[in-house]
Amino acid sequence: RMGDRWRKLSTLVDFPINNLDLSNYVQDYSFLASQDIACTYDLCGIVNHYGSLTYGHYVSVVKNPFDGHWYRYDD
């Protein structure tokens, strides 16, 4: 038995594809703002793990910067 601290989370994470604002999670946002550094990002890829903690499979979905299409990479 691994105990309760070793368990895989299966919580759905909902986030925007464009203009994800992380300024509320930056320690010194005022410094970044003074340097004209934005804290907004556009999604360019995700990685999903299927399986358990001891085995499984990874699949990624990535946006091609040249053609703007999303591609799934699965070995």
C-alpha cells in the first residue's frame, strides 16, 4: 500500500487557449509591469498521462507555430 499521499489526481483543469493571465500568481507583479513584461500566455501544447502512478502512457497535443494547426503525438 502506498498510502493516501501517493495517488493520481484526476481533476479537470479548465483554462483558456488564448490570453491566460498569470499575473495573480507572480510573486512580484509590480516589477514585471515596470519592465513591461506581460504575464499573459497563449497555449502551445499539453501533455496527458493515461494510467496509474506506476505505469502509463503519455500523449501530447501541440500547436504548430507555422500552420496554426493542433497535432496529437502518441507513440
